[in-house]
Amino acid sequence: MSKKGFRLSFGKPGEEEGGDLRAENRQLKRAVEELSILNDLARAIGASVDSEDIIRTIVDKSMRAVQAEQTVVTLVDRLTDRSAKTLIRAMSSSSEHPKYHLNQSLLGWMYQYKKPLSSDDPARDERFRGVAWDQSIRSVLCVPLMVKAELVGVITTYNKKGLDGGFTDDDQRLLAIIAGQSAQIIENARLYEEEKALASMKEQVKLAARIQEDLLPSEPPVVDGYDLAACTISAQVVGGDYFDFIRVDDARMAICLGDVSGKGLPASLLMANLQATLRGQSGPDMRVAETIARSNRLLHRSTDPEKFATLFMGVLEPGSGRMRYCNAGHERPMLFHRDGSVERLEEGGLALGILDAFDYAEAECTFAPGDFLVIYSDGIPDATDEIGGFFGEERLSACIREHAALGAGALMQAIVDPVRAHEDGAARADDLTLVVAKRAE
């Protein structure tokens, strides 16, 4: 008899085919479970713009997908050098386990290689020689969160549940898919929240600007025989320059102009402090130098060492035209007399806040009929054009002389307009503040 086509079989009929079918069924079942996990994840994280809600969902889905005892999502701050913010969610049934934090060596590995990493025994893993791992960590699976080839975070799972071994290749593949699906959504949510925070901050700064505007005099006081004008233009939304008109008593009025170090919101807060201090110290029986000395002491004790303020303060007797003044490190005001001469008011001392105690000096000048005083912050002569050229005091003085016949308000505008034209769109480096006081002829 021919043996052609004869085959020996030592198993039950259909056993091999049945094993293949069961394996295929297991693979199909896992594929369906993975698709269900990914579909649920996409639906859950796509419905939220809150980054922490999204991350909690990712942590929960990741932990269930790979059957881990704990999952950690770490977001990396790309504006600083490898700093990380970690959000941890442990399974409620695993509360006896400590909360693991992403090992810095593991984070460094992710920065370098930017690919999944799995270890069944991290304490003995040669890639992390010398790294101290928690004894309860049996296995670890870590995948990067990537946006445009840049690491924005890491998903790390610890300790495969119910198995002596570690995480499988299928676990690594699924977690990598979850990371790829989640990274851009996390980044979008974080950017959205940063944008909201920035918008909120802008509104607060606008509110601070309105408050600062309310603190400054809305218009100069009416003084018989005098024409007064003042303005301030901030380099930012809020500024650190200050001007004020303080009624000392029925016969005298203080004219102040100050310039706080720095710009923006911190400077504006110090400006408000300076204003309150000066108003509190300006009494009818107090000399100008004494007012400045007391204000200096209070400012020094209530501010950081690097903060200071320059200040000019003059107390005017409108009837006689006499003015006692003290210049605490400020730009020297220009007193223009009718005969064409200019007197620079410089007597005083150091800027406020540098030393706790300082013996300030004061001096006296006189407004004759037709004289006028221009007080300004350094933002005016120091205004720069696009190539860094200063407006300068010579140009300022020439501009004042050219328009000396104008009233105080018009003269002030005739100074401000050329300064702004000189800037010609260049970023303003400092606040511009100006006070003009003219005595009628």
C-alpha cells in the first residue's frame, strides 16, 4: 500500500486548531478592550479644558489599562531647567502603598532618550546604578508625553497587579498610545489655563491702574495768581512716578514729584506708600527737610533694601512767592526767571529709603511775577529713540524756552509732545511725569 499522503497524529482531533482559535480570541478580546479604553479616554479628555481633570482621567484610565498599583503623571515646566510638577493618583484599594514620585534619574533618562522604558527590577537595573528606589517598587513602566518632539511630561506606572512578573510589551504599547493621544490635549489645556490666568492678571493690572489714577490729583488746585498743570505717562499700564499737591495750611501748599525705583505693579505699590507717607507727615508746624527725613525713615523701614525713591518737595507761600524746598536725589527742577536766567533747585540729600537716617537740608527760592517752575522725572531727558539717543536736558531746556509764553497746561503739552515724537515708537523705558507752576505777571 502506498504511504503517500499518510500522516501520523498523536493528539485529539482539532486540538491544535482549537489552541490557535483561543489565542486569536484572546488577542481579539484584548484589542476590543484596548479600543474601548482609548475610546473612553478620548471622550473623557475631549470634553474638558481643565488640565487637572484631564490628568486625573488619564491617570485612572492608564492604571486600569495596564493593571498597575499606582500611576503618576509628571508635567515638565519647559520654561525652567528640567523642573517638574507631579500629580499623583493612587488606587483606593492600594492605599497601603506609599505615593511614589518620579525619580529624577528616570526623568533625566526620559529627557535624554524620549522613548518608553520598562524595568521588572529597577533596584538592580544597570541603567539606574546607584539610584535609591523604594523597596516596595517591584516594576516600573514609563512613557514620555511628547508635543512636537519636545518632552512635556511623563506617565509612570508602578507594580503590575496580580503578577509576579512585570509589565508586558502589550502594556508598554498601550500606555505609549495613551500618552500619544493625551500629550497634545494636556498641553492645550495647560496653555488655555495660562491664557486665562494672563487675562485675569491683565484685568487686575487695569484695576490697579484705575486705583493709581484715582490716587493722583485729577486736576491741579486753583491758586490765585498761579497757573498749575501736571501729568504722568506710565511706561507700563501702571507706573512708579508720583506727583501731588498737598494743602499744608491755609497759607501754604506743597508741590511734590517723586520717582520710585523700578516699573510696573511693584513700583506703583511703593508709589502709593510714598504718597500716603508724605501726606501723613506734611503738617503745618513741620519743616520741609524734617518731613522728608521722617518720610525717608518710614520708607526705609517698610521696603526692601534695593527699593528707593527720588523726591522733590517744595512748600509754596502763594502770597509772597517764597518756596522752601528739599530735593531728595531727584532731577533738579528748573526755575525760569523773567530775566531769562534759570535756577536749578538741588539742595536736599539722598534718595529716600537708602539709609534709615539722613540729615536732609532745605533751601528757599522765590517766584517773582512772570517766573515759572518745571519739575520733571528722569524719564523725560532719558527718553530714547530707536537707536538709543537721549532726548537730553539741553533739548528740554530749549523746548521750555521756546514755549515759555504759553500757559502751564499748554507748556506742559509742548514738552510732552516732542519727547513722545523723539521716542517715535521705541519702547518707553521709564515713566514720564511733569509739573509746571507759573506765577502770573
